[in-house]
Amino acid sequence: MIFAEWKPIAELIEKLKPYKKVLLAGCATCVAECAAGGEKEVETLAPLLRMALQKQGHTVEIVTATLDKQCEWEFVEQLAEQAAEVDAIMSVACGIGVQALAERFDPKPVYPGVNTSALTIREEAGLWAGRCAACGDCVLGETFGYCPIARCAKSLLNGPCGGTRKSGKCEVNEDVDCIWNLIVERAYERGQIESLAEPKRTKNWSNSGHGGPKRVIREDLRQ
Ligand code: SF4
Ligand code: SF4
């Protein structure tokens, strides 16, 4: 899921203080799972912001709404009436939701209430770990199900690097497994270590996001 967390309250009130009425918009999907932008967090954050603004001498009315998804236009449309009545919107959805609101409700100012940081899995209570960098050319079939793009500090396609620790941890962070160590171990366990002997195929980075905006087209779904 997409992981995000609240921006510092001081940063949020800086954005909101010029306005009289603001819509705080949540999303009941990923950001609800990571307790950043679901209905519960929206209803918690709204009074916090109101009080923080009040303390600085700004009276800002904050109305709230949480959509099932902020990344789908039919749900975004549900905010139309409320959006028309406010001076600005703060979205606590991921960056996709924020951009959807900014596009639909232009020229209304739309601000992010959270920092979106990774595509993650919850490893344990309160701990999310990145699993995918949405690189556009998945190599998991060649790396025994471990992602070297998101989980190696150097995104190495052929590893491990010379710095991997004897403990099996990454040279960059000793609290983190060297993912290439795990890939090699799994290759041994499956009797397929020879598959790692040759350098990996050339990876297609054209849809990785480094070369400009991504566009993904499914011709079979186009009308
Ligand atoms: S190889 Fe690319 S698409 Fe596959 S899990 Fe890693 S980052 Fe995601
Ligand atoms: S130690 Fe392993 S995970 Fe860390 S940078 Fe080197 S190959 Fe990547």
C-alpha cells in the first residue's frame, strides 16, 4: 500500500492561516491503513488544526470529508459541493489524491497534509517497509521474489555489492537486511544459484519515472 504520514502541524497551519474556511479531505484506502488520512485521522486532525490556528490568532472554519478513494474521478466528484463553499482544500490522501483534487477543483488552492513516501507492506504494528518503487519493468521473477530496486540501497540489478556485511546486513544501514544476501540465499535453497551467475538482462528503465512523467496504457481498456 501507499504509505504517508502527517506533515508537521506548524507546516500545515502556515498553509491554512490565510483562509476563512477550509475543507480537510481524507481517503479511506491506503492512507487509512497507515493511520494518516482516513476518516478517523481527518476527524482527529481537524480540531488539532483549528486549535493550533486559534492559538496563533487565526479563526479558520474546517469542514471535513473522507472519500472511499481520492484517486478515482467518480469519488472526487462527491466533493464538488463542499469544495465550492471553501477557500482552500487540504488533502491527507497520498500525492495522487492531492493532485486529483488540484486538477478537478482548479483554481481552488489544494495543499498536501501528508508526505507520501513509499509503496510498502506492514511488517509489524507501526512498521511499514518499502517493497516496490514502481519501476515499470518488474524483475521479481529473476530475483526470487525480492525487489532489488526498492530494497537495495543502490538499486543494484546484480549484487551483492562489495560492502555487504558478514551478518547479512546492508553496508548502508546495519538494521536492514542486504536484499542481495537474501536473494542469493533463496537461490541456493532452490538449487538455482547458477541463475545468478550471469549478469541480468538489460532492464527497461523507460517507464521508471526518471525519464519524465509516467504514462501507462492498457489498449484493451481504452474506449
Ligand atoms: S522490480 Fe520494479 S516493479 Fe518489481 S517490485 Fe521492484 S520496483 Fe516494483
Ligand atoms: S549491502 Fe546489499 S542491499 Fe546494501 S547496497 Fe550493497 S547489495 Fe545493496
